Amino acid sequence: MGATLRDGKLAYKTYGTLTEDKSNAIVYPTWYSGRHWDNEWLIGDGMALDPGRYFIIVPNMLGNGLSSSPSNTPPPYDRARFPKITVLDNVTVQHRLVRQHFGIERLELVTGWSMGAGQTYQWAVSYPDMVKRILPFCGSSKTSEHNIVFLEGVKAALTADDAWNHGWYEEQPAKGLRAMARVYAGWGFSQAFYWNQVYKEMGYSSLEDFLVAFWEGFFLDGRDANNLLTMLWTWQNGDIGKTPGFDGDHVKALGSITAKAIVMPAEKDLYFPPEDEEYAVRHMTGTEAELRVIPGVWGHFAGGGGNPTDTKFIDDALKELLVS
């Protein structure tokens, strides 16, 4: 059964100035547990997402703790009672912001990492007349069963903590969050990343130091368990084929995309492997779409802004797409 999120809030931040004719807008959604400031590594002077040239809107996902979420919604839909949120829900609300609040009728680009990539695909399917270009990176248009299984492991680790109390906790279930981080650690970076001990180049003294300081620290840094579970459900249920009018047909939805596209999986991403995105690009028959794989060992986090080589690779592709 459905539920209604009444008086919902969408938190966002903009970078740059909207031109008088409103022709320079870009939407850059957030990702699983990310907040708008976590996207700023790809925004800057001289970069593709240059606030001196473009008006960049970074909307926060529903459930991320800034937009309406279990942690900030008043009863009765607070905490464990927060409604299930889809990718389509997120993009529908973002569209209201862009169209009704800013009066923007055309977007130069939609781009995003991970769940931000899923929202990018959804924008292209839901609003084809509005979106000129897309560059989804390290993400997918439909969450694979293998990815769903990974997320089941994450969810099981978090909710096994008795302190979670079925979502009605008074304090964050820290043991569950730490366990969740340990599960995540085996997926976020590639086997080669660990084999080569790249974490030492990041300043961590040992594998255990990396697991505690980076991964446990990541999930203990102001992140709420119910919020994480809400966004996890959104992720598991990601599928552009569920857009009204497509009757669950993922391939048909891919074929409806008209935005010019560069699709960028990472070479060793364990969530969204390149072959999955090659399948998506092959079925984007309504547009000019290119598969461009991010090389290297960083896995999923090739799209996280953690190293300058991958950042430049993504930025260069964005620059190329924006002038096309």
C-alpha cells in the first residue's frame, strides 16, 4: 500500500547564476547517504561544472537527513513509519523545484554518481523534452539482482544490532552501523585496490586503520540508521521501467531516452560492472549514446572524487559532452 509524504521538504544548494533566459541549468543529484557538499569535488572554476558559466542545482535525496527523512519528519510518519521512496519520487520532486520554482524549461545536463546516476536516467526517461544531455557515472538504470543481494547483506548487518529496535531506537545503533561499514568495505573498492594497498596512498597506516577510520568513520559521521535504510530501499527498487507508461519494461524505457549520453561505469566497480552498462547503452536506441569506462582500480569509488586521475577523466568527459 502507498503512503503520502505530507509537507515534504527538498533541500538543495545552487552554484553559479541562472542566466536571464534560463538556458544554463544543470542538475547534479546526490547519492546514497551523500549530502550536497559531498558533490562539490566536481564543481569549480575551470571544470566542466563551472559556476562561472552554469547554474548547478544539487538536490538532496529524500531520506538523506537534509530533505524529508525518517530523522526529521514529525509523527506519525517519523522514524520507522517513514514512507517508501522511489527514484521516481525523488526526480518528480526535483522537477517541481526546477520547473515551478526556478521556471527552467530546459536542462543542459543531468549527471550524477551511483544513486545520482540512477536519478540521471530517471530524469531522461521522465522528462525527455527537458533534458538535453546526461552523463550517469558508476550507476545504473535498473538495480541488478546481484546489487540487491549486496544491499541485503548491508541491511542485515545494520538491523542485527538489538539497539536498532525495528527502527524505534533512541540512540543510533552504533554496533550495527560499524558492522554495515565492514560489509560495505568489501564492495566499495576493488580487489586490486586492496591487493595494491592503495589505502596507504590515502594516508591510512594499515588495512585495519582503513576499515575503522575510513569505513566506520564514514557511516558514523552524522548518518542515521533509518535514513540509510530508507535510501537502501530506494536503491534496491531502482528501475526506470517502473516509470508510468512503460509497464515495467526496462528496455522500452531505455529506448525512450533522447538525451545525448555518455555512460561511464568504472572498470572494476563491483556494484555496477561495465557489462551491465554496456547492455543499457546498447538499448538506448533513441539517442546517441556512448559507453566510456573509467579505467583503474578504485572500483565504485572512482566516481567519489577520491583521486585526481579519475576526477579528471570524468571532468574531461563532461566538458566534451557539454560542447556537443
